[in-house]
Amino acid sequence: MGVERSSFFYIKNVYLKLKYIVNVLFILANLINCLTTVLFSGLKYKTLVYTISEGKKRKLDLYLPDNHDEPSPIIIYFHGGGWMSGGKKIIEPGVLQQVKRGYAVVSVSYSFSPWKKWPTQAYEMKAAVRWLRANAQKYNLDSEKILVWGVSAGAHLVNVLGCSNASEKLEGNLEPKDISSEVQGVISWYGFSDFSQMGKNGFIAFLTNIATSLLVGERIKKNTEKTKDANPINYINQKTPPFFIMHGAKDTIVNIHQSELLHAALQQQGIQSTYTRIPNYYHADVRFNQDVHIKKIETFMDNIAFVKKEKLVSTK
């Protein structure tokens, strides 16, 4: 009996390791796909400084559509990489193709966690929104139609950005100030919503725990207050915009339970939330960019971007 039990756990352990390795391969494949898409897209962009954060210039890449007679709605994209790697040149194909549909796509750089801890990243992403709104006329952008799209760690950032609409707690003091950082819609792919519940459903991800702890500056289970401050789910309010959430059930990096928690919390507060659970997809699965998924996201975005909005006011 003991031998059988030992064999069972050995096989289970091997299976979990293989599943994790497969997921890493999917991540690498998607990374290559993102880089080659940007490299061969033929799209022109402007690299611009959106703020100075602790003495360092923070930059964004602005892709403008060719047909730019009318102000373009904006998609702000935040890359993944565990808050410690990646870059603004790594853009999902499904995001970049929106330039040809009339959207301005903005890919944002932000501080990495080994050097800067939370909430530095929150201050920067809100500064990016404020900068785009402040410079909307200069680049012919529609400052009232701003959507944010993030993957993995970047999804955590857009989750926070959307959930904390109209909340001054994470505004920070970065320039430009006294401008609204509100967004009108959020697309979240396999992101975090509550670090304190990452271990639910028997989910164990040693490297993910290290990454999240590095972001907050302490072990997430040790300092509950710092962890709470980084959880998007804690900021949901009546100004939180509609969400479109996607997550793969085979994700070995970010438990799908994180997106389920977010979706449920949004609905509980009466916030519009569309959630798609994809049974056989891994973390950073290249198949997220298939037309069957992107078309649904485009419908979600178009319903926001091409409906007249009331003029936003300052959050200050």
C-alpha cells in the first residue's frame, strides 16, 4: 500500500513538472511570435517620455493609424514578464492589429520589481494615462475613449488601473498631475486579482510566489497589508469600467482561479464583466490571438470606443 501511494505521488509530481515545462515552451513560442509581429508589422511609431519616475525617464511607444482624420480611440498595452522582465516592444499580435482598425496603440514601459517596489508601477501606469489625456490634441487622440489591455503581470496592472478608477489612493505625484487617469474599458489576459488567494485549488507555483513577493517587497503571506494594497480586487468601485477577461484552464503560472475571483467580484458590485475560460490553453498561449477570440474583444472595445461619452473631469 505504501509503495503504491509513493508511486502515485511520484507520477503526479512528474506530470506536474512536465505540465510546467510545456507551459514554459508556450511562453517562449508566444514571445517569439510577439517580437516577430512587431518587427515585421511595417508600422511606424513614436517613442515618447511620459513621466520621470524616481529620476528615470519612463517611455511609451505610440502607434498611430494611417486614417487619422478623426481623433483615434486609445488602447494602452502593458506587457507581461513577472514585473521583472519584458519590454514595450513585446506586443501581442491581437493588440497591434487594432492599429489598422483605427485605434492608436500605446505600449508602455514600467519599473521592474527588483529595483522598484509596489506601488511605483501603479503610479507610473496612471501617469501614462494622464500624459496621453494631456497630449491627446497634439497626437489627435480621443481622450474620452481609453482602453487598457494587459497580459500576465501586465494584466495585473490593468486590473488595478480599471478597478481603481476614481480612487486617489494610487494616483501618486508623478507628472502630469490634475488630470483624470480614468479608463473606459479593460481587457485582461491571465492576470492576478488577489495575491493572498494564489494557493487555492491546490495550485502551487514557486516562481510565481517569488515574483509576487518581490513586487510587494516582502513575502506575500508575511505582510498582509502590503499584499492587500497590490490586489486589484480591493479597489473595485462604482466607477470601475467594463472588463473583458480571458484565462486558460491549463495555466501553470497564474491560477485560473484569479480571473474567476475578479469576474465574480466585479459582478457582485454590478460592474459589467465578460469572462472566457478556455479549457486547453496555457499561460501566454499563442492561441489567445486567434480570430475567434480577438473578434469578441473587438466587439467589446468597439461598443465602448464608438459610443459618445460624457467628458471626464479631473480626479483631483
